[in-house]
Amino acid sequence: MFAVLTFDRDPVQYQDVPAQLFSWIQSAGGWAAFGVLVWLLAGYTRMRAEDRARIPVWQKRVFAASVGVSLLAYLIAGGAWLTQYVPRIKAETAIATYFFSLIIGGVGALAAAGLPFAVGLSSLRFRRIWALAKLSFKEAVRNRVLYGFSAILLVFLFGSWFIPYKPEYQVRSYVGVVYWMMKVLLLVTAIIVAAFSIPTDIRRQTIHTIVTKPVERFEIVLGRFFGFTALMTLVLLLMTSVSVIYVLRGVDPAAAEESLKAREPLYGTLHFENTGNKEKGTNVGREWDYRSYITAASPNQEPQYAVWDFAEAPSFLADRDSVRCEFAFDIYRTTKGFENRGVSCKFEFQTAHFNERDKDSYNADRSRWLSKGGLFSQKDLDDWLDGYRTRLTNLSLGPLELNERLDKKRLRLIAQPLPGDPPQYRLSDAAIEDELAEEYGYYVVPAKDITDYHTLYIDVPAGLFRNALQARAGAGARPLLQVRVSVTQQSATQYVGMAKYDLYWRLDDPKSGHEKAAFTLNFYKGAFGLWLRLCLVIGLAVALSTYLSGVISMLVAGMLYLGGGALDYIQSIAQGTAPGGGPMEALVRLANRQVALIPLEDSTAATLATSTDVVFRWFIRRVLDLIPDVDRYDLTSYVGEGFNIPWTQLVLDCGALSLYLLPWFVAAYYLLKWREIAGPT
Amino acid sequence: MQKDVIVETRKLTKIYRDFWGRQKKTALRALNIEIRQGEVFGLLGPNGSGKTTTVKLLLGLLYPTDGEAFVFGKPAADVGKNERIGYLPEESYLYRFLDAEETLDFYGRLFNLPASQRRTKAQELIEKVGLKADRKRPLREYSKGMRQRIGLAQALINDPDLIILDEPTSGLDPLGARWMKDLICDLRALGKTVIMCSHRLEDVQDVCDRIAILNEGELQAYGEVQTLLQDHRRIELRASDLQLSDDLRRDLEELLRKHGGKLDTIGHPTTTLEDYFLRIVEESKAHPGRRFLPGKEPLPRTEKVMRSESIAPTEGESTTRITDRG
């Protein structure tokens, strides 16, 4: 299997942002409310009267108002939650009220908790943060932290001994190994350096000479964060540059052909026809249900189709000679089939303007014009144009547009006249296919051999796109472009499996010759994903170390990071979808020696266990808010499989990371501010 | 608060507690002091008496359990007050991987000083503390005395109005200690206020205008050094161009008896060991190559260049002789 990009979840898009933002406000707001409550109970009550008197009145008022709004909203949310037990109230109304109340409550709590932080930000000065960042940078460099990174030389020197050298694996293996090595070296170093910096400063009392200067304590946190991030960025840049040379140097041509590129895919949406379920094809019993399967028509079965709909296509595709459609399918064989032959599939490409009734006419035209051997007489062209005029007339176009289209086509057909009398015109097969695709909005590859998990392609005439992008008169609600795949009778007993992201149009031009450069850029983009993870662990470790000791900060930051790797599993426990249930249910199962997949018998113990697990799941969901979504920043598979990392993804990942780190930094602000820097001695 | 009062504490109290909030130790109890502009103020006390705690409370490194501390009229926790403060901790806790210039540049940045000012100030201070030759060496290679000097330089980088020195002469040799004391006096002459904590009572006596003595976290004595140390029951008389003789003693006893007093002691005053030591070192600098030899005059006052000679001490001879090597 190579050059196949699979997604456990859909790639992030701008339209997902509001939902994610609301979810963030709810969870961060919940934590903020908890923090405010703890402070009101444990902090404010113990505060000395003279210290209370020093808080500006406007701050007190804004704080009280925010807390009031938040409290009210949470009370409403609680009431809405309780209404699920009241049958007379509509569930939708209750859910909407609950959802919006949580958001408003979250905003209020965030405002209350973030107010002193926001006010404190105005006292920060860049020059001081810069000085502290530079200090952190120098400290790490002069303490010879960088020596550890020379371990990557082991990969460059001896990696080829151990990395599988099958050509089709080469790029993926090399990319995987160098990213893994960089990840381990950089993350481990970053977490150690960041976790120990502030605690060491406090232990050695070097911080005393800093906080007795006009330095805001949060500037120390920011200085440390930026200093270590800058250092790690430089190291990452250097390592990435060396790594990309290492990967590019001696890569096998076959591997380069498959993966040494950065494809820019245009994905569509997938549905199935004649499978009994629009969402799914036939289930062949594979455990991983990522792909659905289709098979050919049989006496009591209509042919099954996998259909990709493309609602939009950029107009520049119409300016090319051809547009590449790439795909990689899984094959499930029920018979051995033919030796050394793939499974034959039919690919039909059609636009919203295509009329099903024209299929025969298209096939007739296609065989007629292709049989001309590339030479056309004036009469042939006139016949062609007459046929075209008839079809255009059916479209009820205005006379101006009709004539314009006919004129353009005529000019294209007579573009290559041959000398002699009577006049003859040359038209290549590709040009004929292109003209027909534009004329009908249809293109077909009747039989294409598919090999298991190999990326294959069809260069579709760009005429199809010119047709698709014409004014949408009469197109109705049909999608702009459709790709219909079916298994031919030749391979009647075989199944072909496909998922949404298995077929796509290439937005980049595969014939441009810039593939190596695109791969290199993509390699750096992949490293950006690692950079984001570096920022994550540095931010976490520095924030934690404002209160915890170095070792504990390092362990907690490491645990959170590793927890992020197992986020999906933790989520399944939190949502109660993990087989075997929560800990109490698992305990009951252990005691009764019941396997995880069988439902529990009705008993008091079982009811007690499952009810306890509901409470447990609530706690796990709160803990889940603290765990970073580490996998979203892992872009290695894009680079290894040769797919371009979209800029959208990088921008949104940056945003997601900022939102994750922000509450940690706010917590760090308070923890360091309230902390007594000096001890009893 | 009076106009010239720079530091004021009102019932300043610090109680250390453990994680569960249980009281562990009362480090400072209801301290009330005022420190005025332009004076050198000494905080004295045995170990654990609360003097460093007081300094840390004034600097905002610790927060008071009760009472208040004001520096320049602002609460001690206010970061803004640090603009006018210079602080030299007991151990000069600086970053050992930096050299002297980098150290001063770093602390200068923390005061938001522009680059040109930082450079000028750093050069000036490095010369002032006598580290010009070692300015490019990392601080980890510095001796304790040198670290104390660079520590003082960083405390002065912002030209502070209040300088807080925690054990400024600890770890310094007598020359360094004298240099430090001279510098404190210079700062006073410039109108700066200095607070110093010290174990070395003679240092405090030498430079401080006023002192506070703490014990077990409580203020025991507080006031001007001269007033506190003055023994009103006795009178000291110094005279010169006189020979000690029985006649003189008798006359003086008679005179004092006439005024209702009595003579306790009469004799030649001694100099302090510090003064004697400093004089020896100064003169040895003036006479390079001169070395200690037993049996010679202690300190020849002439500039005469003498040939080097090695004289073994003779039996019973107790005086020392100094000779110059040509």
C-alpha cells in the first residue's frame, strides 16, 4: 500500500471553527467557573481587608457582573438539563437552552477569571520578555543542551541499514523515521528544558534578582516560553533541512513517482447506489470499516455504483489540457480472478449539464470521430457542428450565446488545417476526446484495471471542466461534477472497496515538473506540525512549573502529551462507547467472569455499577478538556504519502493550539503571581 | 508617612505555614520601623532573627501575614517600586553562564534601558567594581568576592534611590570589605538610602547611621548608632604630645577627683586590626617586591632601596624586620 491517505476523522475546515469555538468556550468556561469558585471560597475569604481595598472599583464591578451572569446562565442550564425528566417540554427547546446557557455561563466565567489577567497584560514590556527569552536561549545553549541533538546523526549514518528499502515504501519509511527521530529528540529535550527552568531559578534563587527588578512575573513565563521555542525552532529548522536532503538524496525513482510529490487533492462526497444504503456499500467483513465495497451486476442485482459528487471546481482546471483524477482502492477477491490482472472498473465522469439520454449519441460520435484517424474533411466538421447545434437548441440558449459557442467550436476544429484541395483538418485523438467531453459533459473509461492499494490515475480531458463550469442553466440541483465507478462484468465476482478520500482530482498540475520542490515545501509544512507540538509541550511544561517542581512538571506535561495520543480511547470511555463500560462495570464483569461484548444481566450490582460509571464518565469528560489533541498536529502521513498539507489545516491548527494553551497560561499567570518566590530560608 | 520616609513597616508580621495552613514559625512579629532618605540603615540580629525575612517582605519576595510594608509610598508587592530599588542578595545569585557584560546588559534590559545607555552604564560599573580585566569571563569562573562585586554592579545598574544589601561584606577579604564600606559611604554622600543586613557588627558600626536589632522576629533596639552605643557614665579623653608618666597619672587623678570622677585607665590607644592590615597592604603596593623577613624593622618608612638579604632569626629575638629587594 502506498501513496494512500486515510483519515480517521475529516480534515479540519473553516466551517468547523464556530462549533469548535463554542465547545472551547463551554469547556474552558467550565474550568474558569471552577477556578473562580475556588478563589471565592479559599482566596477571597482569606484576603486581608487592605488588599481587598486596593482592587479598583470598576474591576470589582465587572467581576461581580460576570460572576452574576455566569451563575444565572449555569442555573438555567441546570434547569434545562432537569427538564429531560419533564415530558411536557420539547426536547429540542431544552437542548438548545442548555447549549446556549452553557456558552453564556462559560463566557461570563471566562470574563471573570480573565479580567485581572487581561489588565495585567497591559503592564508587559517586550524588551523585558525579549531579555528573558534571550537568557533562556543562552542558558540552554551554554549548558550544552544541543549536544543531545547530534543523536540524529545515527539515523543519517546508519538509518539505511534498518529502514525497509522496498522502493514503494522508501519515501514513507524515510519520512517516518526522520520525523519520528526529530519528534523524540526535540520533544524530550524541550519538555526537560522547559519543565526545569523556573523551578531551578527558584531553587538557586537566581529568580530573586529578576523579580526584584520591575519585571511582571508573567513576563518570566513568556520569556521562558519564547526563548525555548526560539531555540527549538532553530534546531528544528536545521534538522528539517538536513533531513529533507537525506530523504531527497538517493530516493528510488519508483518511490519518487508515487510519493515524492505534494498532491493537492480536490475531494468530493461519496455515496453509493444500489447497495441498499446510500451511506455504505456492501460489507465484506473486514474489521476496519473505513471502506465500503461494490461489486458488478448479477442476474438478481443491479450494478452497484460508488459516486463522488463535486459541488465546486476551480476554474483554472478548465485551462489545462487534461485534469488528473487519482484513486487508490482496496480489492476484496472472492475468486482468484485472472493472473497478473487487476479488477476491471468502469469510470464515468459527468457534469451537471450531461443528459443521460445522450449517452448513446456520445458513444456513436466518439467511435465515429476517433475512427477518422485524425484527418477530417470539411463535411465531417459540418456534420459535427450540425449535431452540436441540435443539442444546443435543446438547451434553450439565446441565439447570441448559441452562435458564440458554435463559432468557438468551429475555430477549434479548424485550428490545424492541412495544405491541399479539398481542405482537410487535423485533430488528435486527445483533442477529439476533449471536444466531446466539452460538448456532452461526459467522459468515460469503460474498463480500467485496478490493483490493490496502488494509486492509479485517469487524465480526464479538461473539456469536461469547461462544460461543468458553464452557466448552470437547467442543471437543477445536480452536483457540478460526478464520478461514477462501477465494477465491470469482466470482474463480476470481485469487490472493490472505497472511501470518501480514495478518489480526488489533482488541483496541482502533475505535469508541471515542480513536484520535488512541492515535496520539499511540504516537508517543511510537516515539520510545522512538529513545531506546534513543541510549542505545546514547552507551553505546558513552563505553565506547570510555575507551581510544581521540575520533575513533577515534566511528568505531568509528558503524561498529558501521551494522553493526547490515546485521546480517541479516552473519548470512548468518556462517552461510554468503549466495550466493557467504565471501571465499575468492568469490575462487575471481572467478578462475574463476563466478556466485554455481552450485555450485563439485570441485577442490583449491575445497575449500581453502570450508574456509578455515569458519574465517572462525567469526571473523565472534564479531564478530557485538559488533554491536548496531539494527533491533529501529526502531519507525517501527508508528507510520507505525498499529499500537500493544506494551509487551512496549518492556520486552524495554530488557532487550536493557542486556544488550548491560553487557559494554561492564565493559570500560570495567577499561580506565579500568588506564589511566594522566597522560602523561609 | 513623612516626606523623607522611604520605607515604612506597620505591624509587619510573617508567619510561615505548612501545606495544611498550620503555623510553623513566626519569622517576624509586628515590626514597626521607618527608614529615611539618605541614611544607611542596618538590620542586625543573630541567625533566624527575621532580618532577611524583613528584606524579602520589603522586596515582595514574600507576602506579609499581617501588617503592611510601604516602599516609596507603594505597597511592597507593587512591581513599579522596583524601578528605584537595587538589591544585592546575600549570595550573589546570578546566572553563571553569562559574563560580566552580558549580566549587566541583561539586568539593564529588565529596567527597559535603551541599548546605548546599557552599554555605557555597564562599562562604567564594571570599572567601578574593578572587574574590567575579567569582564569577558563567565561568572562561574569568578571567586566569591568577584561575584559579590558584579552582584553590586547589577544592583546599581538602574541608578537606584534605595539600595538593599543583604550581607554585603560576607565572603569579601578585608580589602574588599573596606571597598564595599567606602562605596556605601559614597552612596550616602550621593543622597541614596541604603539598607544593609549584616552579621559583621564592626561593618555596621562603621557605616550605619541608624540600626534595628531583631531577635526571634521581634524588634529589640532601634535608633541612631551613636546614641545607642554611647556610654553616658564614662568620659573618654584623648591627648597628644605627652609622655606617659606617674606624674601625669597623679595629676589627672587629682583633677578628676576634684570634679567628682575617677580615672579608670590610661595608656596608648591601639588601632584596629583592619586599619593595620590595610596600611600594610597599601604600603606593600607602594613598594613592589618587598617581603616579610623576621628580625627586621616592622615598617621602614624610607623609600631607600635595599639589597635583598636573608636573615635567619636569632635565638630570643621577637621583633620582626622588613627588608626591600632591589
